[in-house]
Amino acid sequence: MRHLLSIPRLASRAFSTTVRQMKNKVPERQKVFLEDNGLPIHIKGGSTDVLLYRLTMTITIAGTGFSLYWLLLACLPKSKA
């Protein structure tokens, strides 16, 4: 029971001693996005952004095609054969 009562004290001590100064990386990232290299803004982040963009476009086009297919199927009358 005694060790359960000391947990808040240990937690506060751990958090108070692990304060680190973080470097501001925003100006560096702004330089990458502001340089004129002919790329659209959504691809300037690198290969990860290109991959995410292509995946999003693929899912969007496939979903639109799938929706149009089912819409066409719903519009056509069923044959009474």
C-alpha cells in the first residue's frame, strides 16, 4: 500500500526533471515549402506526401467509379426472364 501512495510523488519528480528545450523547426520547414521548385504545395513534403496523395486519389477515383456503377445498376430495369 505504501508504494501506491508514493506513485504521484515519483511521477511529479520524473516530469519535473525531464524538461528539455526543443528547437523551433518551423522556419526550416517554411523554407522547404516556400522555395519555388515547380512542385504543388501538397507534394513538397517529400515521398511520403506523394504516396499519400496518390493513395487518396486512387481511393477517390475507385469510390466514385463504384458509386456510379451501383447507381447505373439501380437505374436500369430488371428483365423479367
